[in-house]
Amino acid sequence: MTPKTIRTPSPDAHPVRDAADALYRAAQESCRQHDRLARTLQHGLDDLELEGVAEVADLCDRQLATATTRYETTAAAGRGAEDEGWWHSANALWMASREYCRRHAQSDAVATRLKRHGAAQLGEISMEYELELSARIALRQAIAGYATHRPDASA
């Protein structure tokens, strides 16, 4: 593994805005990979490919959780001063990301706990996945809201 290099921030760096932009990109990629996972499931491809796609989606979800925590820490240290619009949409994105991460972790925990489930537990599993899907929809709306204030935040 190569050592990490520490980049010097550019003179126009804005830590809160930069953390919000990183959160935005992580949320976009998480949604994109879950769309890919859904398409893979629809095609009924082999298990090896499905496992690979699911692994990438999980990696993106972990990156989203990291970016969510980073934004929370950075935003607590310094509020966005120059443009209230992006600040409010960044906070909405943070809240939606935090809720999605919480719901995703909870649905994973329920699915793991109830691996050998019967018809009685199917309702609980179904409800958890529905709540996760609802949180993902809210995340997509927050992504769109942030994009209106920071259209140049995409990588």
C-alpha cells in the first residue's frame, strides 16, 4: 500500500463547502451503484457478477457514511458564510445522508439477524427495506437540491 500524500489546500479552499461537495459526490455515487445493483438483479446475471456489484455498492455506502461524518465535523467547526443557499441545501443533504445511512445499517442488521426467517418475520424485513428505499428517495431529492446551488460540485 502506498503512503497517503497530503495535498496542500488551494488558496480558494473552503473546508465546509469542500466537505459538502464531497458528500454530494459520495451520495451521487451511492445512488448510482444501487441503481446498477437493481439493474443487475433484474437481468438475473450470475452470482459472481452480482456479488461484485453488491460489493461496490457496499463500498459506496461506506464512503457515504464517511463523507457524512466528515461534513458533520467540518460544518460544526465553521459555518458557510458567503452563500446561505448552498449552506441550507448542504445541511439538507447531510440530514438525508445520515438518515439513509441509519436506515441502511438497520435493514442490514435485520436481514442478518433474521437470515433464517419464516413468514412472520418477512413483514419486518419488508418494512425495513421500504424505509431504506424511502430514505434513498429523500437522499435523491437532497442531491437534486444541492445540485441547484452547487452545479459545479460534480466530479
